Amino acid sequence: MTKITYFFATISPYTYLAGLRLEKIAAKHRASIEYRPMDLMSVFSRTGGVPPKDRHISRIELRAQELERQAKKLKMPYNLKPSYFPVNMAPSSYAFISALRHGHGDGDLGALAFGFTKAVWAENKDISNPNVISECLEAAGFDGALADKDMLGAAEQYSKNTEEAVASGVFGSPFYITDTDKRFWGQDRLEDLDLILSGAL
């Protein structure tokens, strides 16, 4: 079975715009997905990237235009200036890891990853807030109490994910890597991933 390792950040607008397309592609090709929430700011700093707020104004302006265009093209609601961005992405990432480890297959991990980003970019919610995290878990079919389960273990795994991301050539979110080391950066490269898995590219 083909495996896709999916590195993502729970506050990334481009991860939000990816929606659930990865999951549909994986189902189409009977591929598995290994979800890896990571510390995007750490990845930026270690791979030559710059946090959005620190970028040159030309990059900031183009990013704003591009995000709005992509959201319209995808027919997805999008708030250019959410009240809770940036926020600490660690608590939501820990919760995701706990759901992955201890959710017993009850919920939908793809829906959870999407749910966190949707909360930021479409619902104007603070995903560092424990209540919002629990709401996202429950909406994806998980027990909301998983947010507080094995936080130390989740923190350790989050750090490992970040190290793995840097070692694997990841420098942004979303980032997809096949088990043959084909790499794709950005939601706008999901079509290419689909074509690779189809053998057409």
C-alpha cells in the first residue's frame, strides 16, 4: 500500500484550503496517510523561511491576494484577518496527536486537521483555547477529553515530528511526501500528487 506522509500546521491557511482533498486522493488510490502535525515556526527558522508577520511587505501583500483568490476558486469561506492568528499551535497539535494515539479509530483524523484550520480561517476561533480544541475533537468524532490525555507524550511526538519534517526536506505547510520520496508543497500541488499516484506524471 502506498503511504503519504502529511506534514501540516494547525494554523496554516494553506492547510485549511487543502480541505479534505488529500483524504479523497488517498481513498482513490487506496493509500494510507501518516499525519504529522509540526511546529511550523521552528521549521521556517531552520529551513530559510520567515514567519508571515516578518516578511517583506511585497510578500505580505501577495500572500493576502493569493489566499483570497484561492479561497474564491475553491468556494471556501475565508477570513483574511482572523482575530486569533497567530496563536500557539502546540495545544491543538498535542490534541491531534492524542487523538491519533488514543482515539481508537473512533474519529476522522482528516476532519480533525481540517477542523482546526477551519476554526481559525473560517470561524474566527482561538484554537489555543481548550474549549475550542475540545469542540474540534468532538466535531471530528473524538472524545473532547483527549485534549488533556498524555500531553507529555504528545509534546515529545510533536518535537519528533518537527525534527522529521526538517530531515525530510519539509519547509512549509501543507507538505506531502510519498513513500518513494516524491515531495509536494502546498494545497495547489494536490493535483500533481494525484497524477503521480496514478502513474500519469
